[in-house]
Amino acid sequence: MKAVAGMIALTMALAFGTSAQAALAPAYQRAAEIAAAVDAAAALLPRNPIESVVLSAPDRFTIRGGNCTVTVEILDEPAVMAPTRAGPRKFTARAGKPVCAR
């Protein structure tokens, strides 16, 4: 009986005693990464509408607008909290130089 009460107390402490945030579901995390990549590329291609976004490698998008292509990398932000804390991935999108066909 004491073992059951101890397990209940431990379960409640773990369930209610932590302040971890919920991580984003993979589809929502990817959507956030795509949006950041498009924003970074659009800033470099103001005259060309974005026509395609391709995940060309892990954490790397190739974005085409008009006759130009921009590669955008998704980079993790440095951790400011303990690595055991859950939550959405903190990242920045870094765009390379546009490559335009003539």
C-alpha cells in the first residue's frame, strides 16, 4: 500500500512539478523552419516572387524566385537553458548570396 501511495506521489510530482514547455509537433516545427527560410530569402529577392522551396539537405533549403536561387541554412541558436528542458527548437535562418541566371 505504501508503495502504491509512493508511486502516485512520484507521478504527481513529475506531472505537476515540472515547468517544461511542450515541443512543437514535427509538422509545425518544419512549417516554422520553412517560413523563416522563405522570409530570409525574400529579403534578398525583393523583385522576384518565391516560386519553389526545396528541402535540399537536413536544415538546408533551396529557394527559387524568378531566375535566382538562394540557399538558406537553419542554424540552432545557442542554448541558454539546461539541455533537458523541452520546448520548440530555437533557430535562425541564414541566407546565402543569391545566384541568378543571366
